[in-house]
Amino acid sequence: MHDADQLVTPVPTDLICAFCTTVGQPPRLFETRSLYALPDKYPLVPGHTLLITHEHLRCLAQASTEVLAELDGTTDRLTRFLEAEYGTAVACTEHGVVGQTVFHAHLHLLPLGLSSLPKAVTHHPDVTPVAGWEDVRTYFRRRGEYYYLAVGGQRYVITSSLSPVMLQLRELVSASAGLYVGPKGLVKTAISADVGDLVERWRRWAARGERA
């Protein structure tokens, strides 16, 4: 039993989780003991990748210390790959319980070209800097929800994906990545062919033995 067992949400018997079965999902790029990576089926931008827990957890803050350490190492590896292949800074995000479309813990890695945040965002009362995932777990235990964002080597939790500061973030992302904001949020610019392209880029990169 790991130290976050008390937080694990069981899979409802009447629910078929898309990330537990991966039915209809793109092919996996790779997997580790606790995680696997695959392209987002509906990418926001080219290179949009998901890092998903094997165990059915509601959010990453429910994961054990060991899984979170593995998450950091695997995130670093994917970030190196995406920055090398897409030539721009990668941001990482996670909806902690609120705002998910698949209720299974997963991290989004997005080549957005966003390398820092302005003080208007970082100093907003809804935004809290964190040192790592252990701080996110503590925040989640205290508040019950969060939105996680890592940009330029800095990590933050936001009270919720429903926070007013999210509008400022959408505007920053749209300006950085060449997107625009529609009535329901950021409008995707990637197409289905970008999913297959990501798979091929990973295969070539991994075949070259590029780990560093």
C-alpha cells in the first residue's frame, strides 16, 4: 500500500475509462512502470502529448511519492524531445479534478513557445508557486482541487481551472502559440495528421538513442 492509497478514486463499474482501455486512442509513444505517453487525440497544437498514469487516479496529486518522482523524470525526457523536434518552449498543465474531459490523471505537454509568465499572473492571489509535486499534493489535500502549470522551469498551482486568472493565461498562450480565443476557450490549430507526425518524430528520436 502506498502513501496515497486513501486518495485513490476507484473506477466505477459502469464507466469505461478511455485512458484505462486506450480504446480509440492514438498509439503509445512509450511506457514506464507507472506511466505511459501518447499523442493527444485532439491536439491543441502540433506536438501536444499526454503523460498518463497506469493506475486509475482522478488527478496526479493522488499519486504516490514514487510515481511522482517517475513523473518528473519522464516529463523531463518528453520535454527534451518536444523542444528538440518542435523548436519551442514546452509548457505542462494538469486539471486537478475540475475541468477534466477524461477523469483519469494525465499531464499535458504542449510546445507553446511560452517561457515565462508576467507578474500580473504570478502575483495573482489565485496563483501559488510550488517547488514540486509534493507541494501540489499538499495543496490538493487542503483545497480539493487545483490547476497545475509549469512554464520555464517554474511551477504553479492555480485555485481552479475556473479562476478568473485563466482568461489572462489563455490570452498569453494565444499570443505565444498563434492561437485565438473562442467562446469556449482556445481554438485548436492542430489537425489529425499532426498526431501521426508526432508518433513518427518520436520513433526517429528514440531510434537515434537520444536520451539526454
